Amino acid sequence: MANAEHSGRPAEALGATAVGTATAARARLRAARLGLWLVAAVLAVRQVAVVLGTPKGERLTDLETWVGPNGVLHVKGSLYDSTRFTGTPFGGLVMKPLTRAAEQALGWGWTFGTLLLVVALGLVAARALPQPVSRRTSLLAAPVTISLLMLSLPVRNTLWLGQTSIIPVLLVLLGCFAVRGQRASGVLIGFAAALQPTVLLFAPLLWFTGRRKAALSTGITFAGCTALAWAAMPHDSYTYWVHHMAGVGLGGPADDLANQSLHGFLLRLGLSGPLEITLFLLLGVAVAALGLRRAVHHARDGQLLLAVAITGCAAVAVSPTTWQHQLLWVLLAVVGRVGKRASDRYVWPVAVVLVMTLPAKMMLPNMPALYVLRDNVVLLAAVAAATVIPFLSRTSPYYRSPIPTDYAEPVPARFAHVPLLPFLRRVLTRPNLLLELLLIRVTYAAYQQVRLAATGGSNSAGRARAEVHGHQIHDMERWLHIDIEHWANHAVVKVDWIRNFFDFYYESFHFVVPLSVLAVLYWRRPVDYRWARSSLGFATLLALVGFWLYPLAPPRLMPELGIIDTVHGVQDFSKPDYGTLTALTNQYAAMPSLHFGWSLWCGLVIAIIAPRWWMKALGLLHPLFTVTAIVVTGNHWVLDAAGGAVVVVAGFGLAYLFQGPRARSTTATAVGAERELVPSGGVSRPGSGSPPHA
């Protein structure tokens, strides 16, 4: 040992190992950064291709309205005669000299110019993250930010319409984070306010955070630009500021769903006249005051980007009209940290990203009771960010060190490289319920869209191809001597109570049982919930691939076979009626059968987890009844059920491959293992175990 220590070889080996580990980590970081930049580039190319690939006259419609041969910037009359120009008089004054240049750049030039503005916005926002940030975050922030911007509905809408709404947001960020000197900062923000008046809300933010020269410069610049436009175009200025009340009624009805402001929300509720105006003013003042108060707090706390986002969200709410392309402020609010626990940190950013990138119909079910939420989902997100979301202060001990997540002890696998993704460790505690509901809803909405799109977006499209596949399956079953669909269907039809039972079973248990199993596991067995949920997700994803590649007509939609549709009745294929989901479901998504697949998943999960034999047996009855129901009602072929079984087994296999064997921890273990930790040097409280994450 003395000789070894004297020679230094063990120390050299240890140092070499450390250097090798650091080098490998840097290489992985470079690869991740390169991959993210590649994703951002692909998204940018896709957005440009979508815009430029659309016939002229269907793209850049707002820009065409402004600068086309008969555009409002060409005529000598008022900018607002057609109500299609929604900008301020100063915006029109700035754009008039650019009319000819913009006309020549309606295609590539304008689109690529907008794209460069988006990239600049992403770079400035990434550099403005609250300090300190890790080196990994600083390197990856820019491509992630640009990718999110490219995916967001406001940017996509701006590129499609040829709008200029990115410019005010970029000017504000440049004024707050890029330029030196308060006067220059105020000039940029004042110029942005002259283009988008609600940006004036940033002047109080500057004033109350000690940047009073910038606030004064903002007000003076706005007043100067507005006065210049008033002197050059008095009639237009009067029309915009007085007749249209700062743009109300321009660009479409104020109660249009695209107007995500408090004014539009109240109009959609059916309010009008003095009552609506009074409520709008009262709510606007309340949101602006509370939003500014919170923004000032976070700016003084060192989170200026979050303060800017909160102020922008308040501006979205209090503006008389806030069209979809003007809603980028809400996306910036993703930088706020919410939640004391590490497992809760993803809820707010995921919610914001989903709201800002997906249509509202994918966020909430198409139910009349939820229309008030669905039609105002972006506004509600903006108001929540401005007024109620409990963003953490940097002085909070949980800001940098949230309560850590407890993980189950890894279970040895039979194969050397399992799990393939070791960082996806089995978590002991329950996932955040709101996050789960969001992801389940969005996943199911995507599942519906893929099913419907698999045959061209309607029940009639792709029917011929689906029927050809139906004959293929029928021939294969006859060759295998398992073509029992006709016999089973007609045998059940003759007995009313059996027919009614299986019709009811087919219609009622498809969603109820899987959701019930997930709910029980979530509450009683959180570790098993994560395992079961992952396997179900993989199985459903594989099934979507099957729907897309192999659209298949079920037996009931092949009249020549003589099979009776016991659930829906005889159909007129020119005007089919499959119940309330006629327009939302693809009737040719039969292979594989998720009716049977989900039921088999339920049976296997219950058989594996249930503590008593009779519970296991009862669970396995569900797939038995389901496979009988789907065949005797004419809704599936026998081979469809076999396909459902294949994707379920593959789903369990993928969960095993990526995450390893199912953790052996029970609820008692999970509750006992979780403990409350006070980070950043705090004192732990012995015996203060906390319940699982809700």
C-alpha cells in the first residue's frame, strides 16, 4: 500500500476517470445542444414551408389587405374604412413608406424577416433567464426557447397572416435586457406602445422598480409618436382612438373567439351595453393593479423576465381586443417556478406550453358545460399568470432546491442493458393530479385526431381501402377456421336479454373500467400507477400506428356479410349515424381493437396487482366479456382482438425495456419513504412524514 501510494498510480487512475467522466458529460451536452438546434431549424423550415407552400391569396392575408394592389395603405382615404387594418395610426404611418417594399416581399422576404424576428426574440428571452442558471441551462435555453416559439399558436398565426405583432414584444425585451441606458430602454418600449397601446402598462413597472427615467422616456416616446401620427393623419387618429376606442371593432367582431381579452370574454357571456363596459373597466383595473403589484415584486426579486411576462399577461387581459397573434406574453410566463416539490415543477410550464401550442378543443372536451372555459382558455391562463399563480421568490428555500422526489429501489433485470433509460426511475409518490389530467386529456385528443385522420378525416373517406382490408381479414379468418362473426352475431340477436347485455357492455365499460383502474392505482398504489399508465400509453401509441397504416372496416360495415349492427342499427352509409360521436370517430379504426386491448390491460393489471385470487379472476372476466361483446355486436373481427392483445403485450414490454422491471414498493413503503426536507441549509423535522404528492 505504501508503495502504491508513493507511486501515485491509484490517484492518477482516479483523476483520469474523473477527467473521462467530465469529457463524456461535455460531449453529451454538446450532442444535446446540437440536437435541439436541429429541432429548432426543422420547425422553422416547416413553418416557412407551410406558409410559402400555400397558394397566394390564402397566405399572408393581413399583409395582402394592407399593401396589395387595393390595400388600405395604398388608398388616400382612411386606414379604417374597411376595418381590416387593426394597427394604430402610427403603425400605418410607419408602414406607408414600406408599402412598395413590402409588396415586393409578400413571399420569401416578409416570411424570412418574421422568422429572423422570432429567432432574435428567442435569443433575447433565453439570455434574460433569472440568474444564476446552470451551464447546461444556459447552453440549451436558446434552442428550446426558439422551438417553443415556432410551435406556439401566436407565431404560427403571425407567419400565416403576415402580421407584425412580434415587433412590440421584441422591442420590450430589447429595452429591458439588451440596450444600455434608461433613456434608450424607454424609447424602445415607448415605440412598442405606439404600435400596441397596452404596452404602456410597462411604464408603471419601470417607475416602481426604480427605472424612472426609462418610464418617463416611455411615456414621452409614446406621446410623441402618437402626436406625430395625429398631425399627419388626424382623421385616422380620431377614428382609431375615439370612434373605435383604441381599435375595438377592427379586424373582426369583438366577441370573436380569437379576441382573448376580458372585453371579448364578457361579450361572449352575452353581456352588452353599459353593464358590460362597467364590468370590463372594473375587472381591467383589478387585473392591471394586481398584475403590476406582482410584477414589481418579482422584478425587485431579480426575476425581471417573469415580471415582464406578468405585465404582458395583464396587458392581454385589459386590452379591448387581443387577437391570437398578440398573445406571446403568455408563453413568456413559462419561466416562473411554481411548487415546492420537484415533481410539481412541471405542471405550470406544461400547462402554458399546451395552452399556447394546441387548439382549445384539444385542451378541453367538446361539452357545452365547458365552453366557457374552452373558448377563453388563453385568457384564463393570462389572468391566472397575472393574478393568482404562486410563483416562487428567489429568496424561497425551495426556489433552487425543491423537495426531492423519492425513488423506489431498482429491481434487478434479467438483461444487461435494461432499463435503456435509467433516468426514468420508478417514483414512489403520486404524480401531480393536474398534470396527469392535462396529459391524459391531450393524449386522448391526439388519439381521436389520429384515428379520424387515418382515413382522410371523415367516416366516408377511405371506405374502399378499409373494405379491401376487411375482405383480407375475413379471408384469413376463413383460412384459419376462426370466422365465427356471422354465427355469433345471429345467435345473440335471437335472444333479446343477451343482445341487450352485450350492447350495454360494449357501450358502457370501454372507458369506465380503465379509468377506474387508473384511479384506484393512483390513490392506493402510486408506484404501480406509473408502471400501468406507461404500459397503457405505449400500447395506445402502437395502436395508433396500426390505425394509420391499416384502416379496416369492421364486420358491421360490410353489408354483403349479412352481419347485424346490434348497437347502432342498420346504417345508410351516405349519412351514417353512430351516435353522438358520429363526426368525431373513425369507424374504420378496427385493427387493432383497443376495445379488447384496454380491457386486456385492465385484466392483466388486476391479475398482477390484486392481493386475492377472486379479485384476479374477476379482473380477467372483463377482457373475456369484452372480446365476446365486440364480436357478437359486429364491431370487430376476431383478429382485431388478437391485434389488441399484441399491442398490449408490446406496451408492457416497452415499459419494461425503457424503465426496467416493475418496482416492488407498496403504498406503505411509499408513504414511509417520503419525508419532508427543508432545502438550502434548513433543519429537517424528524418524523414529519408527508403524504404522497397530490
